[in-house]
Amino acid sequence: MSGTKEFDSIEEILDRNLQGEEYEKVRQILYGRSVVGLVIPPTAENVGRKNNFEIKAYAIPCPEEQLRSPRFVRIGLFQNELPLPATSRIQDMKDAMFKMAKEAVDAAAQLDTNVFCFQEAWHMPFAFCTREKYPWCEYAESAQHGPTTKFLQELAKQHNMVIISPILERDETHSDTIWNSAVVIDNHGDYLGKHRKNHIPRVGDFNESTYYFEGNTGHPVFDTEFGKIAINICYGRHHPLNWLGFGLNGAEIVFNPSATVGALSEPLWGIEARNAAIANGYFTCAINRVGTEVFEHEFTSGNGKPAHKDFGHFYGSSYVAAPNGSRTPGLSRTKNGLLVTAIDLNMCRQVKDHWGFQMTQRLDMYAELLPKVLEQDFKPQLVKK
């Protein structure tokens, strides 16, 4: 599966092949209204260059209002490949991950980032294709008291930054159960809470239900000093009602930390988070890991394909989408990267006022339908001759 040469990004191909008015029209269709490039401090660029990750920074323009002051927030997303081979010793991998994470957060702080999010299960290889319990279950740790949370609490406090840390959680209180979770640490370094992944894939090599089941935390929204934020972990982006749940609870920014490969989902990637931003009147942040992770033993997924040792290529391409349909260019498909985006949360209400999607969404009608669908004797409302 590995070995195919990957191109860097869609944006790079567009820039190379289109110019002038034609380029602007295509860009507007693909990305909506123009975003503005931000100046990246040379010190931050040096950190990125030294640690092998690119830095991109944009602002999404928002009209000023007469009565409300702007609510400016800067979001940081970090995508990365493994710093060591997937088969490395666990402590060596964690040490390398923590070093890389510190450099990324430090660089984001130099761009005045307020809320920072890592990719899904960022502290480990995405080994859930293998169905092997060990050594991979050893990466699981307490959401509140584990070493990853404690490490990031210091960085959050140091930089006055909210940090979202998607990890493999072990719930030691409830029979050592494992969950795919995202921890939220506030800008004072305090544990604010966690969310567990609502939807678990059972497609292709994504054998995640071997390790954990669907989460039980609902659709929590975390009220931080930099806005109301939520986390829709990976596969949940394919479920419109999952996005809706966070919106109904008041989210202004919804992060989608993911680990997904090109052969499976890339045609959907640029659509789903952007569509969710439009439909729900909030900002969305799609984060994907990068690279190809090769494991020691071959595995299959019952699809008739030959046994293999890797998932395929994780294609990065992380981006931020706004409720007005505009979005940033994506990060590279092949490189580690930090994306910082300046937004004004006032846009959420402005777009709701303009389009009226929330006013016209008819929750009462769907609330009546859904309980009927769950009944054993449900009959679809099918009209035929």
C-alpha cells in the first residue's frame, strides 16, 4: 500500500496551473470568500524549520458591528507524522512526541494562538488497524491525571492557551475501560473536561471497535475564555446529527481531530467540516495526521485485498472553515504543519441572522419523526401507487 509518491497539496497544483481571473474564480468556488495571510514571526519560522514543520497563518475577515465589540480568537491546528517508527518502544515514542508537541505549542504561542488542537490519538501510532492489543493498549492513560495531560497543563498555563488533547483514554475507575477521547485543558492549566468519540468506524482497516466502543459523554460544549468549543472526533464528521448536537448546545468552534487515509475518505475531506460550519453557524477545524505508519505484522480487513503492514497514506490537509462558507487553504498532504487562523466569533450570529438556517430548521418535525423510527414496528412514510 505504501510507496506511492504523494503530491504536496491541491493548493500547490492550483497555484502552478491557474493564473489571474480564472484562478480567482476557481478559488472562490472551492474556498469561498478570500482569507488574508498573516505575518509569521521569524522566530516562529525558525522553530518550524528547525523541527521540520511548515507554518501557515490566515485571518478570516468578518464585518464589524456597531454595538458588539469584536471577539477575536486565534486557533492553532497541528498535524504530524510519527517522529519515530511505529514499532519503537513506547517511552521513546512518547518522549519524541512530547518534544515535538512542545515545539509546536511554543511556535503557536508566538503567533498569539488562544486555542490549540492536536490530531486524533496524537500521542501514539494509529495502530487500531492491527487488532493487536499489545503493546498498543499500553498507550492508554487517564484523561485527567495521565502523563500527557500533566505535560500539556504546564504548556497551557505557560502560554495562556486552551489545549485540546485527543488521546487513548483508560478509565481506571470503571474496570480499566478504554475510550477514544479528547481532553480539554483551559488556559490556566486546569483540566476542564473530556469528550469521548461518539461514532466508531467499522470500514476498511479501521478496526477500532476491537479497542473501544461508542462514547457516553453526549455533545458537551466547553465554555472557555476564548469561546464555546466542542470536539467532534474523526468518524463523527460523517454524521450530520453529531455536528448538530454540538450546535444545539451552543458551540462556536467545533474541532474535528482525525486520522484518515486517502484511499478511503479524501474526496469527502474538504466538504464535510465546511458543510457543518455552514449548516450549524459555527467555525469548524479539520485536523488530520500525516505520513504512512508501518507495523511489524501484516493484517487484513476481510475485503479480499492482500495482507499489508500499513493503513495507507494519512493525507494531512488540515483547514479551518467559517460559518459563511469560506475556508483557509489546507496544510500539506505530506508534511508536518501548524495552521494558525484568526477569527471573529461575531460571525456566528451574523451568518445565522443572514441565512436563517436555525430559525427554519424545524426541530419539532424531526423530534416527532425520530422516536417513530426507533420503534420496532416503524413503517416508513412511503407513498406509492
